[in-house]
Amino acid sequence: MNLIQAIDKFSAYLINEKNYSRNTLLNYIKDLNDLYGFAAKNMEDSGAKIELDYIDEGTLKEFIASFVLSKETRYSKKTISRKISTLKSFYKFLNRKKLHNDNPSRNLIFPKLGRNLPTVIDESSLTALLDSKTFAGDIWGARDRAIIELFYSSGLRLSELMNLTIDRIDYDNCTIRVRGKGRKERIIPIGLIATGAISAYLEKRDVYFTERAIEYDNGVVFNAKNGKKLYPALLNRITNQYISQISELKKKSPHVLRHSFATHLLDHGADIRAVKDLLGHSSLSTTQIYTHVSIDRLKKVYEKAHPKG
């Protein structure tokens, strides 16, 4: 089997069996296409098909080294780790499906990643923002308030909030059903304040678009001014606009509100396994980064407040 055929089979597997998101799928395919391009450069006959047997452990190590030593582009350790992970997943798939006997990725070593703690906004600042009159009284102010309330009260990812539909809100139980990574579904409590903000916005939204005879997507919860569902750049602008009013943090994305949601829950004694389920993490080790944030915050409080600190 040649490399192109193997990549095609792996792509079909990711789409049909793993249900990976579009971005994850594109990253996997890009990494493997980069491998094909690298291997093709090393072949004397550029028109020849690259057989899987042509690629050995040395080829893969040279391929990864080309990114580590690149002078044109500085690749992060996280990017290099992803490429190694792609290769390992690719050959694991080929071995399991008995499409290839060898696994030249077996001895590839992941670079050690430094611990980057999540960026978090303090509780008092977020409370002050949500209690303030900074949100306009029109439909768009109501929408923005509902967005910030929902991000902070649920810990949703950007894509999860963007794709949230009205039929997934349970007003009686104050919960929402979310389809996250890998199309896994989870139920999240969101509280009366968030559901109230969503209701207030939706009421204004229906009146606004109906009075102006503008067609709009009434299945999703949040709309742009043209009636279509929100898109990532707009959601990022909205969160940046309001977080800028209360924080000088460099990062002001929806993910900062997700980080704050998780950290504040742990600060108040929430069980880490419950936080894991709320965030939709597949592994507890992913959630444990927030315990480090909480411990660091506790240390700062101790050093500031205790007479022997």
C-alpha cells in the first residue's frame, strides 16, 4: 500500500468512526500531507508512488527534526507534539487494521511541555461586570449579556455556545444539553440568572427580526445582526469587548471565561471529577491543571493575609 492510499483510509476512519471535529481532522491530514511532502523530496524519482515500506523510523525522526530545527518558522513544542501524536495514531490504525506490519513511530519521543497555567479572571471583577449597566438595553446588549452569563455559568467551549440550539435548553431544570468534542453529549446546569438572561434576549430577538421582516435562524440561540448564527470571530470580539472593561489580561477569549468557571468552582470546594464532567474533559489529568491554579491563588491569599506569610 502506498502512503496516499493509507492517508485516505485513515481520513475515512477519523470521519466515520472517531467523529472528530473538522479542525482536528484538518490538523491530522495536514500533518500526514506534510510527511508525504517530506518523503517525496527525498526520493530521486519525484513521480514515484511512496510505499509505506519506504518510510522507516529514521525518516520519521528526520521529518520531526525538520520542524524542530526550522529557521523559517518557529514551531512550538505543542505543535511538534501534535505531529508526533498524529504519526503514532496513524501507524496504530494501520497496524490494527492489518494494513501495515511495521510501526516506525514507536520510538518517537514527545518534547517536554512546560506547564502553562490557564488565564483566569478573579470572581469580584466578573461579578462586577455582570452586575453593571455596561450592557446596552437593546437586543444586542441583551444578547451579549446572555453570552457572557452563559460562558461563565457553564464553562462552554466557543463552538458549543455558537452551535447551541433552543431545543437543548431545559428552563424547568435550568440545564442545557451540549454536544462537545467527539460529538459526546453532556448535561450542564446553568442557573436561574443565565436562563433568565437567555429568555430576555430571545424575547427581544424574535420581536426585532419579525418587525423588520428579516429572515433569521430561530433554531439556534444566538444570532448575528444578519440573522445567521454567530461565527467564531464575532464571539471573540464580544468577549474581548467586555473582558477589556474589567481586566488587563492579554488573553480575553471565551476560553478565559471557561478557565474562570472551572477555577472558581474548585476555589469553592467543588469535586474535581464533577468539574471534569461539566467541562466535558475525557481525562481527569486535563482538569487537574485547574487545581494548580487554585493552589497558586490560595498561596497568594495566604502570603498576603497571614501575619507569618
